[in-house]
Amino acid sequence: MLLTDIPTPAYLYDMNLLQRTADLAAAEATRYGFVIHYSLKANYHQPILDVMKAKGFGADCVSGKEVALALESGFMPQSIVFAGVGKTDSEILSAVRAGVFCLNCESVEELEVISNLAASCQKVASVALRINPDVDGHTHQNITTGLNENKFGIPGAHLQRALDLCTQSPWLRFIGLHFHIGSQITSPEPYRLLARKASEIWSRFEISRYGATVLNLGGGLGVNYESPEEFPIADFQSFFGGISRTLQIPSDVRVHFELGRSLVAQCGTLVTRVLFVKTGLERRFIIVDAGMTELLRPALYQARHKIENPFSNRPEQVYDVAGPVCESSDVFAKDYLLPGTERGDLLLIRSCGAYGQSMSLRYNLRNTAPAFFHHGELNLPLSFRNELSELEAV
């Protein structure tokens, strides 16, 4: 199948790059004895889950359905962490009954509910306390999660109360602390600060005295959206190495991470076809058949993805690239330099493997875009082998 034969809009996944990324992440984590849980929210297609499971990664889930999918996909219960600020009673009960590794608790109130629900089914729930370390990830405000006052996590001032509740309840087994300071963090400094803060909190509150042996530092490692060819794999070496050099915790504490974007973002491309090239009064608009329904990130928090027109050798021009959805926010890029583009051209929107398909919408009754998985060497925009497989999007 040729790239030009793919029905658009469609997601295209480079499984060779995904495998190389997972291999490197696993090797660097193993170097320090770290544990990786793959965040299903980034992308939950089965071929991608199969790669993560085969590498020995656990699963990081933020809904009951993600927990169920992880179990159905072969992840062992003891490798699954269940996070989320608004777990329902039925989701909590299902996770406790399944015996997941731990529930990351985000408030004292949630701890009380988990204790009562665990008692109702006579099963002890393993819990970690998600603490807000008041560390700024220096990322977009919509994906910053580690400040003191936030809908996520427990403020440091409430930690002792939460620890006391874990001690008092026979239905809670406290295993450690959980942190997550945000997403798409590209500077190492926030992680060094997080490692120092986590070490201080562990020592100050004598967390080991409560029997804890797990420190979960979350995820959030960013990728290079501007130059995906030059930087196809995130810098796992600096990420894990910097944290290892900064942490000061007891030797029996196992450090866990919840990685999503850094594992899958660069392997995905959104393929879209030009419907119209519209000339305005002062601007040129490329209207494509993909929209915010297929890639919400630009509309949601002004994210920028690299866009290519690999089939044109016409002189470059400046365009606004927009989708067909009836919202003015349905714009992928403004003042974007591309080769001269015409109706029928294919555009490639890169780095869409994370939070592209998993955040897709049916707004405007849009069709669900298909996904294609390529297992050979993928050098866009060359032809693909016939073993390319098509899957319906979830």
C-alpha cells in the first residue's frame, strides 16, 4: 500500500521506532533499578500495549476502563497503578478486587472512601499518597499538576493526616509516595528539584517507618515536537541519570515512573488531505480533512506540531493550516511555511503518537479515523509494504 492510498484522515504508527524507544527506555531504567509503568492515556491501541507489555513495563491507568483494558491485554494486576483525582466507587471496587499494585490517592477524603469500600468487600487496598511538592514543571498551565493548590494530589500540610489514616485503617496498606508535576517537561531542572523535594519529604515524615518501599515520581518527560527526525527518541539517559544522582532515599525503596508521551509521541503521524487552499484578504488558508477531532492538542493548549508536505517541490509560501470542524479554534498552525500546496496534497502532522488518537472526538458527528501500523523501516513518504495492517480506532 502506498502512502497516497491511505484513506484520510488516518493515524500512521512507526512500530520500528516505537520498539527502539521502548528498548532504550527499558535499558536506561534498568541501569538504576527503576520500574516503568506505561500510561495508557497516551495511546491505548493494542499493538502499542503489546510492545509495552513485552518490555516488562507495568500499566499506569486513570480510569476503570483503562484498568480493565490493561488486564484484558495481559498486564498482571501487580504491575498496574490506578491514579486519578475522581475515581468512582465502582472503579475503586473493581481495582481493589482485581488486586492492582496500588491506588494513587489524591486526597484524605478519597482515602476514607477507599478504606470503607475495601472493608465492604473484605480486601485490603494497597495505596500510595500523591503529594503536591510545589514544583513548577514550567510547562503549559493546563498540564501543570504539581503546585501546592491544585485539583490533583494532597497538599504537604495534609500529609500527616493521610499517613495517620493509613495507619489506623486495617483495610489500607500504605506502600509509598506518588508525585507528578506535569507533562511535556523538557528541562531537567524541574526533575532535579522534584527528586530533592521527594527525598526531603521522605526523610522529614520518616516515610519508611510506615513500611513504605515505593517512591513513584510520575512521568511528564517531554519530546521534541519541532524536530522529530533529529530527536526521534527522548533523552532517557539524562532523565533517569539526573534523578538517580539527586535522590537521597533508603536503599530498599524502589523508584517507579509513569511514562507515556516520551514512549509513543514520535512514532505517530496524522495523515491528512488538503480539501481547499483558500485565499483571504491578507492570508492563505490550507483547509484539511483532519481537525481538532483527530488532534485536539493545538486547540486545547496551543501545542505546535511539525507539518510537512513531502510531495511538493513548489516554492514555499506562508499558510494557516486549519481543519473542517465548526470551531475557530480548529487550527493546527498559523503563519506556517510550507512548499506551495494544492487541493489533493497530503500533509503529514508529526509527533501524534501521544494524545492524538486517545483524545479524538466525534464532535460534528465526525467519522472515527483508522490507524495503520507499519513494522518495517518507515521512511516517510516512501511506499509501505503490503503487510501494513489497518485497525479501527478505539
